[in-house]
Amino acid sequence: MRPSYLLPWIFFCALWTLANSEEQRIPQEKLLVVTVATKETDGFRRFLRSAKHFNYSVKVLGRGQKWKGGDYMSAPGGGQKVRLLKEALQNMKTEEQILLFIDSYDVVFASGPKELLKKFQQAKHKVVFSSESLIWPDRHLEDKHPHVREGNRFLGSGGFIGYLPNIKEMVANWTGADNNSDQLFFTKIYTDPDKRKFFNITLDSKCRLFQNLHGALDEVVLKFENGRVRARNVMHDTLPAIIHGNGPTKLQINYLGNYIPNVWTFETGCTVCDKDLCSLAALKESEYPLVLIGIFIQQPTPFVTVFFERLLKLQYPKNRLKLFIYNKEPHHERQVNTFLKEHGSLYQDVKSVNPDEGMEDAESRNQAFDMCRKDKDCDYFFSIDVEVVLKNENTLKILVEQNLPVVAPMITRVGRLWSNFWGALSADGYYARSEDYVDIVQGRRLGVWNVPYVSSVYLVKASLLRSELSDYELFTLHGLDPDMAYCHNIREKEIFMYVTNMQPFGRILSTENYQTSHLHNDLWQIFENPLDWQERYIHENYSLIMKDKLTENPCPDVYWFPVFSDVACNHLVEEMENFGKWSGGGNVDTRIQGGYENVPTIDIHMNQINFEKEWQKFLVEFVAPITEKMYPGYYTKCSNPLNFVVRYKPNEQPLLTPHHDASTFTVNIALNSKDVDYQGGGCRFLRYNCSINAPRKGWALMHPGRLTHYHEGLPTTAGTRYIAVSFVDP
Ligand SMILES: *[C@@H]1O[C@H](CO)[C@@H](O)[C@H](O)[C@H]1NC(C)=O
Ligand SMILES: *[C@@H]1O[C@H](CO)[C@@H](O)[C@H](O)[C@H]1NC(C)=O
Ligand SMILES: *[C@@H]1O[C@H](CO)[C@@H](O)[C@H](O)[C@H]1NC(C)=O
Ligand SMILES: *[C@@H]1O[C@H](CO)[C@@H](O)[C@H](O)[C@H]1NC(C)=O
Ligand SMILES: *[C@@H]1O[C@H](CO)[C@@H](O)[C@H](O)[C@H]1NC(C)=O
Ligand SMILES: *[C@@H]1O[C@H](CO)[C@@H](O)[C@H](O)[C@H]1NC(C)=O
């Protein structure tokens, strides 16, 4: 049997060895961390997470009580913290304890108890207060502060560490009101030489233990090292163990808290992003949180039809969704109404605000949020502006699962650094670029980031709208844009806003240069929103052509490939019919140079609908690469082509007699379907006795113009056939 007294002996032995090698360490069990938190704010949760990471055991005072200590902004306050500490210590006996008293809403631990205690011991005092470079709240006490050899001279009461009996006695005399200043109370003790000596107090002037950020923003940088992150004070060359965003530095602690202590590191990426998720996987669809989606149309915007198509495809049970659609633009009434008529009944409820109601932007948002606030079933409000292109169909689920107060999916403007979040704020509350902004936007750092501003698309917890954000006019604030007013109000409540770039979510459209003078205005967006234009108008298999050599070769030197989507064909035909000024088909044609057309057709030129530039861009982007591949050595800029849409009808113009095109090469795109829209049709190349009898909608025929490819348009025997033609390099 092993004698039981051996164990304590070994323990003693270990201590003895330690004591001999260096000064005896205070064991970690002796450390007690005490904080006051009357509310479970986002910042408090962040504090606890960092404490847990280092295995600090934290005692929280004041939970659930009403905060009467003031807001620190208008006047000094915080006395309630001293009262609560005093009360707690009165019942505490353990004399040998070391107590760390620390704020929590704006604090993160950057290091563990061992280092903290070691540094405390090295300070060689019984009580160590955090230090500040700015004196507060009473400037008149400046002279009473002892000089320090190096570092900060003034006391900060947001963090201190010391032997429990000393602290107990120090706060025993507190009789102040809850809204009196705790900092002034401790400052008066510290600046009294007798008391300072009696309690054996010193300041952590060089920020070895505590880093207060106020007045020290230039001194603090992130330091990444071996899978953990710290803040480094470059002025004093120290690595503070605790970081405190005191005073007006809440956004800076939010920024640092995105990394410290190990939230995001180069080695691991984000370590918390998939923690605390509230998974929807186990839920029946009927149990999904109810989301009110607010859709805001504030200006003429391209691709609104596509927006609603995507809304329909959003992966979320529709009977757990309600819609609020605000439309300020008469131009978009047709699209909204069509969507509501065809699909509105799928949703649990729909409300829409039409242009003629004359409601302002801010008011529409206030009202939409209020709908969710007052609807007891509403669990989340999902706000989305119509210019947002949400490519990720799972966006809403992903955001709900994040279980965060306010969270936005990151969207960017293609090819730019623009995004729907700000990494930092300028002094006057506008955009400022954080050091990590570009890395986040460009996806080199993936995570869920605490940021001071989000816009365009985000999810908000309804419970917040009924508590901290119960103010109806969230979007209204002395002349600020609604989005800025909103973010300002959220920041004021110290609610955290996040943006996630853990997945790709989508992008945002440019609404500049969007004209509303045509029937299908989106056709004109090839310059402003090229990616969206391509997705809408280019054939889904176009990109495979080059890769998989899908171009067909029906006749010698004639190439056939898919280029237009169905929608592109329809829009172009409808646009032309809407314009309606078809040429008469005679030889005299004032629209072209020389005024004489050899082989006249019933047609409308692209320049007649102001589509010349856009069409040329289309040729350069989508046809020229194929030309260069199929006719090696020939390069084209597609400049000055003659572009038009031809209409064939049995009793108008059914066919085109054999001819050469006035082009180096010709592109001929079928805009509708044989046997559906017309009978007959096609094209025959006489030299090779080779016909294309079954044109395919959206496919382009490309062939040399002059000399070799003498050809004819075969008769359309019923219906109406449309083709788009370009004579390139005439
Ligand atoms: C915290 O405690 C756990 C077990 O209780 C341990 O695995 C972990 O290493 C500790 N972490 C630190 C930073 O000491
Ligand atoms: C506490 O109050 C007593 C009585 O007023 C006074 O004698 C003592 O100096 C005070 N102690 C401190 C630390 O202020
Ligand atoms: C502190 O609270 C009291 C009431 O408890 C009030 O009369 C006083 O004006 C407050 N002081 C400050 C500075 O807010
Ligand atoms: C504070 O206490 C330490 C021992 O813990 C002592 O060496 C030092 O002289 C004391 N300082 C003051 C100012 O009393
Ligand atoms: C694209 O190609 C796939 C596979 O060959 C085919 O199934 C699909 O119908 C094509 N899409 C269109 C619009 O023709
Ligand atoms: C042209 O082709 C058609 C069918 O492919 C054939 O019937 C006809 O005889 C050919 N004409 C000539 C001149 O080769």
C-alpha cells in the first residue's frame, strides 16, 4: 500500500525546488477575477470567452441588477462597481487571495494567469492599478500625482490587481452614490502619500499588465506569434496581459478583439466562427425562426427581375418568411407586381409600399423594422437592398445559424475594394480603412468580424428590436444617411455588428448610368455591370466552348456556337418590336454610308436603339475570342461593324437571295426557335452546297464574308423569324 502522506511531501518538495530556483510563485488557484456586469452584453460574452481560453475563473457581480453608475460619456460614474465590490468582499475571508478587479464589456485577456501573477509579483507592491496617460475626471489633481520615471502617470480604475486584504480595506470606506466616480475615489487614495504607502499601491506605468487604449492608440499594434495574438505596446516594448478599450476606444477594442487572444490567427484562421452556432439542421421546417425580409428599392436599379428570381430561390421555408417591399420607383412597379402576383402567396405574409405613397427611405426602414418589432412571431429581420446580388442561396440560413445580434454577409463590388462594411471609423464618424480591410475584402482573411458599420444586407435579432433597439426612429438622426444613423444607434447601444466572409455571398450592383428609357434597360448594362449582364444574357454553355471545344463546324469555315441566353434573344426581339421602325427593305437606305443597300432586308440597326456601343462590346468580349481561335492569325477589334436585327415573315420578307456580305466575317445569331416561332428558315452556302436548316435559338453562325461564302437566307414559311447580324470589319 502506498502511504498517503507521500503526496503532500512530493508537493512540498516541488515547492521547495521552485523556491530555490527563483522567487516563489503565487499559485494560479490564488487568483480570483472579479468583474461587474449588470447586463450580458456582447462585450461581456467576448470577455468571458477570452477568460475561458486562459482558464481564468471569473466571479461576476451585479448580474441582473439595474445599472445606476452612469454612462461615462456625459459624466464620471462607476461608483456602483465599488459598492458591489465592497459588499462582495465583506463576506470574503480568504486572506491569501490575489484579486483582479477588471471591467468586462470592453476588456479582453491577452495572456493567462501565470504571466499576470508573475508580472504582478515583479511590480513588488501589494496593489497595482492600470495607468493612463490622460488625467480623468479631475484635472486639478495632476500635481498630486507622483512622477514616474517612465510611462503613464495617472491612475485608471478599470483594472487593478492586489492582495485581497489591502483591496478590501481600500474599498471599505466607500460611501459614495452609485453614480459617483470610482476613478476619482481610487485616485484620491493613490494621490494621498500616506494612503499610497499604507496600501502599498503602484501604477502599471509601462502597461506590462494592463493596456488602457484611451490616449494610447498609436502605441498599440497586433502581434501575431506562434498561433496566438497579442497586443504589443511599442512605446514601452511590453506585451500587456489585459487590453481595455476604455473611454472612446470601443471600436479599437472591437478591432483587437477580432484577433486577441486567438480568435483569428494566420495558422488557424478563425477559431470561433463555427462555435456557438445554432444549427437549423435538426429543426422541422415549421420550426424555423420566422424572418421578416425587408426589401428596399430606392432608385432605378438594373436586374430587378433577377433579384426577385433569386429571392424565390433563397433556401428557407417560405411559410416562415414574411415580406415587406418598399418601392420608391414607378419604373419598377411592374416587376414588383409581377413577382407578388405570381409568388406572393407562397409567403406567410406580404406588405408592400408603392411609389405613390411618397414614403421616404428612412421612414420605410423605420416602419419595416417596427413591423418585426410588433409582430410577436418575428424572430429576425433580414434587410436587403435591391441592388444586392445574393449569389449564395443559403445566405439566410447561414446568418441565422451565426446567432449574432447583427450580422451581414460580406458583398463586394466586382473588381473594386468597395464592400458593405467599414473596418474603422474616421473621427467624424465616416469611413476609415482598417489595417485588415483589404485582406478581408479580398478573402485573404476569412472570419466573422466585429465592425463599426454594415449596410445593404444584414440580419438583426428581433429580440434586440424589442429591447435595446426599441426606438422607432433607428434610421433617423440629424441629417445622417439612414444607414449611418442606424449603425450609429447600434454602436451607441454597444451592440456588436458583424460581417462574415466565411463563405462567398455575392456582390452589389452599380446603379450609376442606369437609364430607364428602353423596354429592357438591363441590355444596356454590359459596361456598368458586366458580370450580371453576362449571367443574364450569355448562354450558360458559352464558357464551355473554349474549354471543351464545343464549337460546331457544319460547313467549311462556318462555325456554330451558343452565345445568347433565351432571355437575351427575347429581350432583343421585344426591344426591336417595341421600337418598331423596321426598314422597308428597299435598296435606298439612308442609315448606311453611301445610302445604297445591295441586299436589303427588313431590319432595325442597333444604332437606331442606341445599342451600337454595347453591341460592339459584346462582339469584342464574346465573339472575337472565338474568331481568333477559329481563324488563327486574324485579330479583330470589331470596330465599325454594321449591326442589325432582321425580321423574316412569309408575306413580308421570307428569304434573302444569294449574296456576299460586306464584311470580313459575319456573325448571325438566331433569336427565336424553329418549329416554335416559325417554320422553314436557315442558311445555305452555295459554293459548298451546305445548309444549316435547323437554326438554334441563341446560337451564332460565324462565317467569312466576301469571296468564299456566297450564301442565301432560306425561306421562312410560317411565323416570324428573327436574327441578329453583324458584318464585322467591313
Ligand atoms: C485550460 O484547462 C484545460 C483543462 O481544464 C486544459 O486542457 C487547457 O490546456 C488549459 N488552458 C490553458 C491556456 O491553460
Ligand atoms: C476610512 O475612514 C476612516 C474614518 O472616517 C478614516 O479614519 C480612514 O482614514 C479612512 N481610510 C481610508 C483608506 O480612506
Ligand atoms: C446622481 O444621482 C442622483 C440621484 O441618485 C442625482 O440627484 C444626481 O444628479 C446624479 N448625479 C449625476 C452626476 O448624475
Ligand atoms: C511595498 O511592499 C513591498 C513588499 O511587498 C516593499 O518592499 C515596499 O517597500 C513597499 N512599498 C511601499 C511604498 O510601502
Ligand atoms: C448546356 O449543356 C448541357 C450539357 O451538355 C445541357 O444539358 C444543357 O441543356 C445546355 N444548356 C442549354 C441552355 O442549352
Ligand atoms: C446539294 O445538296 C442537296 C442535298 O444535300 C442535294 O440534293 C443536291 O443534289 C446537291 N446539289 C449539288 C449541285 O450538288
